[in-house]
Amino acid sequence: MRRFTELYWRLDGTTRTTEKVAALRDYFAAAPAGDAACALDVLSGGRRLRAVSTTLLRQWAAEAAGIPAWLVEECYAHVGDLAETLALLLPDPPPADAADAAGSVTADVAGVGLGLEECLRTTVEGLRGRDEAAQRLTVERVWRQLAPRERIVWHKLITGGCRVGVSRTLVARALADVAGVEADVMAHRLAGGDVGDAAGFTRLLDPAASPADSRRPYPFFLASGLEGAAGDLGPVATWMAEWKWDGMRAQLVRRGDDVALWSRGEELVNEAFPEIVAAAADLPTGTVLDGELLAARGDELLGFAALSRRSGRRRVPRRLLEEVPCVFVAYDILEHDAADLRGLPLAARRTRLEGLVGVPCTAGRGAAVPGGAPVSSDVPRLLLSPRLDAGSWEALARLRAASRERGVEGLMLKRLDSGYGVGRVRGDWWKWKIEPLEIDAVLLYAQAGHGRRAGLHSDYTLGVWHEGRLVPVAKAYSGLPDTEIVEVDRIVRATTLEKHGPVRVVQPTQVFQLAFEGVAASKRHKAGVAVRFPRIVRWRRDKSPPDAGTLADLRGMLAAVPPEAAP
């Protein structure tokens, strides 16, 4: 545990890439395989359920420190990190002999003298599912054993919030150095996400290929947002344009007798999309396709809100399969006949893809397919992303302008001579997205931010008018410059009407311009609509609350989503 704590603070204490890689390399070279596997899971943002309630931690820390609960909340608002706040408030640990006399647990039980794997099992996993009294006893005993900097890391582990500022690319570089393999080979292995335990970590470092490699996807190639004019990219004939689908990026891997469907987040999603996996069984072995998962009934796009009902599920009931049928729209082929094609130009890869997947996706919003019509089992599930042929940038701009009506996010522009890279390589693939939707909304609630913005109210809930009152429609983190955030913070404090924990209810006096990617009907939101990717783009000092938008304005932007597909 102490070795992992040292790694955490080395990573936290630098912004230099070389120093981060060195810290990771030192840790993975020295740590036991089981500890290294656990650390890799934590560093990769692996999902860990919260072992103990943060509300209880606040309460116990307040009592241990002899201070009121409200003071803990005020300190948290200023520090911005709960794990650090609690560690700073708690009394210093007693000397070793005093701790033993007080009946403290041994270092091994507390996790101090244990490796990360055993610590997670004995103190983190051991807290889960126990009654409150037993949890408190364990937490207080561990507090007496740990120094403040160790408490911070332990708090993050038991609350499921241990996130460290390293990318998977840096982890791959460090592990590649330890294993003695190329960084892109290690990135490929990590994309498989099957480390899990000591044996898995040992396999990860094996220079020789393993049978498990057959399921692994390739590292995803990511596009950058187009910042200038499309015409600045050069002759239009040197580029391929296609729709930017509003779905979930995925790779479909068919090797041997196995099929694996991987999300961009490097999660295996076979269970969530069984019809895609079944359809992929007809692909020739040694095939890897890059593409998009879409919710579509025939030629009707159901939208991202419908797709989200399927993603992340371990089991999809038959009714949901019928309500939200899905397809895989392929736009690249990375492997064919077991040969890696990523080094070929896009034009050559596209020719091979069209020879393999010949049915183009013609789906769009508001197609004439009845919303409740059943989907035949012989409907193609593997489709081709169509190439948009246009003789000029002006013609492509006209297609882009109609994107929202079609139910897509704009255009993708890909250089025809480009290979398939790793990560975000600027210059070859561009996202030419449509302009976001916007509405003026009124600030209703505010909450303090974290990290650099700790102590400043920078998280806002905004509302629009409906039947003479303001109804909340979105929560957005401020995109304002720091000087304006400080100014808004003063207004929030001066106009607070009520406090509910860290949330302040404010007088509705300030108007902000809210941008978002789309609107969908929602049964989970009181307003009946949900906006996608909301962010604040401008403080409308020139407007007063009566000038803000209305719920009717938002409903007018609603996507054509069948009622059963709404979130």
C-alpha cells in the first residue's frame, strides 16, 4: 500500500510526461504482479463500487475531530477534495505504542504493511456489505494507523474516487519499457482489458503473443475537431466525407471462432448487443471492423437516448431488443484475412471494406418506418457507412447543414492517403460538426467546484420558463473565464435563498447562454426533456430573466424519438 501511495503522489506532483512515465515504470517493475494488476485497474479508471458512504465518513470524521458537521462541509467547499478534507481534519495518528494500547488493529489489518491487492481485499472490499457499526470500527482503526498523505489515498480507494492524471498511453509506454515490447503492442494488449489478476498481469508482460490476443481490438484512431474552414484542407478530391453518426464507437473483432465487440472505452459489450455479435459470425475469420453502433429500426434512426438504454447491460430483455433494435455501421477495416491493414492508405482500406460489407446505411431521422413496427430477423445488422460524394467544399457544406434534420452530428473528413493511427493524430481525420443548439437559461442553483475551482461556485443548474415559472432543464459546469466565475460566485453568495448541503438556491437574477448537442424526450426529468452535453458558453449580462427561453422552445428542438425510446 505504501508503494502505491508513493506512486500516487509522484504522479500527482508533476505535469511532466517523462516523470510520470518514470514513476509508472518504477512502480510496475518493483510491485508484485497482483498489486500491479490492481494498480492498473485503478489507474485505468476501473469501476469500483463505493465501499462506505461518504455521508458516514463526514459524520465520523466530524466526531473524531470534535467539530460540527457543518464545518466539515465548509472546509470541503474550500478544499474541493473530500479525501483531502477528511485527512486534514482528522487528529494526527497516535504514537505506535499509544495506538496499540488503545486497541488499534495491526498494520496488516489496517493495510499499512500490506500490498495494494491485499489492502483492497482486507479494508476496501472488507467494508462493503457490513453494518454501520462494523464499518465505523474498521475506518477509525485504519485512521489511527495512517499518516495524512496515506489517509488521502485510502479515502479515495474506499469511496471509489481514486483517479490519477495519467492516460492509458502513458501507462502503455511504461509497461512497454518493463516488458521490453513496442509501445503500440502494449497499447493493443491494454485495449483488451483482460488483466484482472496477477496471472493476467504476467501475461501482459510476456513478450510472446498469447491466445488471449485474438480477442483484443486495436487502439482507436481519434479525430480532431475542425477549427478553421474546410476549404483550407486543400482539394476536396483528396478527402473522403461521410456522416458523423450519433452513436457509440466500437470495434468488431472476428478471429477464429470468437467474436468480440469492444466500445471505445475498451469494454466488451457483447451482452448488450447480441444481434450484432450473431451477425458478425458470418464475417470471415481474421476480420476487424471499426464503426458505430446505432439504434435504428429499419431506415429510422432512434437517436442516442435510445441507444443508451442498451449500452452497459449484462442482459437485454427480449422486449428491449424489439423496442430498440441496433445495427453496426462500419467505416473502416483494420484487419482482413488476419493481416493488419492499418498501414495502408484509407482509399485501399475502403475498397476492401466495400467488398466485405456491401449494404449501405440509409437510416435517418423521421423515416417512414412505423415506430412500433417489428423488425424482421433477416434485416442486415452490419452496414456500410456511405461515402458522400461531392464535387466541392460548398456541396459538402450544404450536406452538413442538413445534418440535424437527418439525425447525425455533421460530417467526418478523412484524408484518402491516411493510415489508421493510434490515439488523436491531428491532420488526417477531422470532425466537421454542426453548430450546437442554444437557449438562454436562468441560474437557479449553484454548487462549489473541485480542484482548481474549489471554493468557487462554478457548477450551475439552469432553468427555462414554463407556465409562468422557471423549471430546471440542465446542470452545466461553467465555461466562463476565471474572472467571470469569481464575479458570479460573489453574486451567488449575495443572492442565496436556501442551502441544501453544498447546493445553494439563488434568486433567479442571472441569465446564461446554454449550448448543447441535442434534445430528447425524457421520462426521468421533471421538465420532460433532456439536453445532451450541456455547457455554458456566455454570460448574458444584456438580458434579464424574463428574456430567457421557454420549455416550448426546447420542445420545438426535440429529436424525432419514439416515446418508448426516450430515456
